Amino acid sequence: MALSLEIVTPEQRVLTVEADEVRLPGAEGGFGIRPGHTPLVAALMAGELTYLSGGTAYLYAVGEGFAEVSNDRVRVLVEEATRADQIDAGRAGQELKDLQKKLSETPPEDPAYAANRAQVERAAARALVASRR
């Protein structure tokens, strides 16, 4: 029996696929889902989403969001999702450095601080996933 995995961003449905296992970057720590998992809703942080299908691992960099699990269906609703082979490692690394610099120059009381920090976290996820492929 397989899981039905769906990844959705505000702009589009990124992926709909059957998977043997899904690993997610939970806000309280990473966790995995296999067929028969107890229903749950979990907050996700920016990070690496991995799904296994037929013995092959597929990697995505995802932004913050939520996952809903029920009846062997995993719905992932995130700010962004990018397949590992679509990420240029050099560009992702430079983007991360640039965004970290911008964040370091933003005072924590600045209204833009939280948005800048979220951008850094998403860029870090892309750099991590790019380095693992």
C-alpha cells in the first residue's frame, strides 16, 4: 500500500505522486510518514522534504507551512517547493549569503525582520537540498 503525496504552494500544485514514505521538516523536528500513519496536522519549517518511491529518494526544498495526514494521504501546503535538480548550488549558496547579510543589517524591531528571516530560512533549505543531490 502506498501513500498519496500532494505538495501545494500558493501559486500551484507542485507534485502529486504515490510514495512509500515521506519525510518532512516539522517545526518540532523532522518526522516520517508511512502507510497506516495516525492522522495529524503538523506545522512545517523551511527545510528538506524527501519522499521515497520504488527505492529511490526524491528531494525538495520547501518553505514553511503545514502537513495534513489522513487515510494514507499526505497534503503538504507550503510557501514554496523546489525539486533538488532545479536548484543551482552556486546560486543558492550566494543567495543565502546575500540574504544573511541583509538580515544582519536589519534591526529585530524592524517590521521587515520576520520576512527577511523567513527568506533566509527558505534560502538555507534550497542550499542544503542543492548540496545533497
